[in-house]
Amino acid sequence: MKKWNRRAAALLLLGVLLCTALTACGQKGNKDKNLAGGREEARSTVYLFGPMEKSNPDAKNVARNAFDMTVMKAEEELNLTMEYRTYTAENYQEKTYDDVLVDRVRSHMDDLYLMNPDSIKLLGEEGQLADLSDLDSAKNLREVVKTANTIDGKLVAIPQEVVVYGLFINKDMFDQYGLPLPEKPEDLMECCRVFKENGIETPIGANRWWLETIVFAQAYADLYNGGDTEAKIEALNNKETKYSDYMRPGFEYLKEMIDKGYIDAETAYTYEAIEGEGPDFLAQKTPIVMAYWGAANTETVYGNPDFNLQVIGFPSDYGPMPVVPMTGYGISAEAEHFEDAKKLLDIITSDECLKMYSDINHVISPSVNVEVECIDALKPLNDRVNEGVYVLGSNANMDLEQWGNTCLIVRELLNGASVDECMAEFDRLQEEL
């Protein structure tokens, strides 16, 4: 099996950018061109590399504009300009966003970067990212954010939102068959059985990018919620315990769902995120899908469905379990405009700007001080995160990168590999560390 090539993590950014409305990613761009235009030469400049251009002020989806609003505030306060340098597949041919980002950070081409968890881990371990621990905004971060983004004692990335994955539920279909929302793994199996017996061919819609989330919920529920988390992770890093021992229950659970026809492995293997499973879900042919929670707030994906939408955590032995990977903004350790970049990042991740951002997007804030008025559909998932109940899909303290490797190994399962073969791959990766 190929090692993680950073492509799956690009779909994590897709999830984030669905909430922030990726309005201009398909447009032509120049990696070294000022895409914002009309700037005053006298002002200093900070350069951001990301998968999006500056949004159109007239864009219908105001969520995407939330980021730009925080940037405008920082520009005004600091009397500087942030220029957007944009990735497009057209520009870079076969190179993924993460491939290009890593190259640019190593070459010190930009100041500020939007990064996926695997890039955060890789570049943080290389010493390519600045320590952000001294920022005022860092003092207010949730523990989940600090844990996911701290490498060798250095906080190397800060997000504007906490990315969370869960189950999207058509509550009307559950009510139709008198089914309560599932809390434990066996509950979800029973719900799927009832749906299947009543003519619903595939109870759970899934795609090839995000199926690892249900695996994480089974695999790491106890690691993150059963106490002694740091000691358990240290034992993994020291190879005293195996990642495969944790992962096996999650893979066995997923395999059982496939074998019983609750998940169609063939379609999941080929489906792209959202566009694959989405149509059947919206057409009420599939009562359950796995997706990024913020998608419910956008008009581009599952927004405004013709049914009662509910988002819950993945059923686990600890109850509904949110799965939290982490994206974030980092600064090159050798950024040309280092101090200005730090000041700008400190403002856009301040409580004031995060409140502005969350009020528009209704996402979970990385700050403990920012309360979000969550929409009803998302409240169960939001409440669990606020209670401190979650599983990390990416953890910089784990020597083995989690999100991408698990995604690829799940894909092997979808393609016919046995659970034992998948566990052997985890063992191989751990031995290579």
C-alpha cells in the first residue's frame, strides 16, 4: 500500500471550505499574483497561501465571506494588506493542494498557510512552522485544539473553527419506523436492520474519503474518554501497544456493516465526498450519511432539506461520539513578514473575530470564550464537544499520522481486503516509525 499522499486530507479542507463556500477555487489564478487587487503600495503585505481566492462581496453564501471579514478587520487595525495566493488544480496539474503547500512552506514562499492535519504534523516536526504559543489568542484555545496542534511543545497552528464529523440523520425516516436515535454501536446496527427489512436498500450513504470517521469513533472512544490518554499515546509511540489493537474493533464494525449490506462498499469506494452520497440522502432514499457537520449550514450541500435533519455523534460505547480532525493556520518559521503575519493571525483568531466568524457560520469555536448559537440540527453534536466528549481524528502527539493513513486503509477494506490484512498494514506502518 502506498503511504499517505496527502490527497485524503485535501478532502478535509473541502469539508471546511464547504462551510466557508469555496466560491472561487475553480477560477484561474497565478500562484504569485496579487488576486485581491487594488492595494496601497505604502502598506506592508502579508501573503496567505490557501485553496481559495478572496471571495466576491456579492457572493450569496455569506459564510465564505466570514473569513474575509476577519481579515478586513485585521488589515484596518494593523494598516497592512493580506494578499491571497491561490492553489488551483489547473495550475498544478497532478499535484495536490497539500503537495504544493509543503513545497511552498519548505521554500519560504509565503507567510501564512491554511493546512490540513497531516501537513501540520509533517511541517511541525521539521521545524518549518513558527511557535504560536505567545499569541494572545492562543491563551483562550480549547484543549482539543491545543492537543491536536502542539508538536514538541510548540503550538504550530490555530483554526477559526473546530471541524467535527458525525452522522447526518433523516429524523422523519427514523420516526416513521419508531426508531430512537442510535447511541451505542448495537443501536445503529438495529436501526439499519429495520430500514433494510423495510425496503431501504442502503441505510447508510458513505464516500471513500470520510468512512474512517466511524472507525475512529469505535477505535479511540476509550483512549480519549477513558482516562490516562497521554500515557496510552506514549505507549503507542514507544511501541508497547499497537495501533492495530485500537483499530481492530472499528474495522470489524465497519466490515460487519458492509457484509450486512448497510453500507455499499462498491459505491462508497468510488463516491466523491458530498456529491456521491448526497443526492440519495436529499431524495430520502438513504436515512443516514456520514459528513462534515458544517455542511448543514451551507446552501451548497445538505442545506434546507425537505425533512427533519439531525446531526449526532457516531454511536460508541461512550454514547454519541463526535470525531474531530483539525485544520488550522500556521506561519512559516522563516516568513519574510514574520511579525506582521503573527499580528494578523492573532487578530483573526481573537475572541472578537471568532465570535464574528461563528455567528455567521454557526460552527464550533476554537475559543473557550466564544459561545455559538447553534442551529437545532447541530445542537446534539455541539453539546457533546462542549462536554469534552470527542475522539481526535488527528493528533500531533501520535507518531503515526492518523487521518490519512486510516483513510487509505479503510479504502483497502472497501476494495476487498480482510480486517487482518488491514491490521497488518497498521503494524507495518508502526514498525517503520
